Amino acid sequence: MDLTVLYSTGCPQCNVLKEKLKAANIDYIEVTDKDTIIAKGITKVPVLEVDGIQMALSAANEWIKSRSN
């Protein structure tokens, strides 16, 4: 499984998402490069990308919960 968190440094919601992933012992790659984020069509961060599927924060939270159960 390929997990990436696309985020902006200093973003409180981004930090919450990363902390939830860490608490659930889920490994991920971090991407903060704005050009990469924009090229993926993302206009708001954080975004969790799982095997190419992009999830905004609320969907990402649900995905994390489903993995923790």
C-alpha cells in the first residue's frame, strides 16, 4: 500500500492528520512541494493519498479509523 500525506508546513489540520496516522502506526510519505500538490489538482491540504486515491481530512479520518478497528 502506498500512502502519502500532502500538506503545508505549519498547517494545524495537517499536523492533526499526521499525528493520527502516527498514533495508528501507519507509515506514510510526506510531500510539501507546492508544485507537486498543485499538479495533482489539490487546492486544499491536507490530503491523504492511498494507492492514488485522494482523501480530504474527513475521509482520511474515517479511513484511519477503519484501519484501527
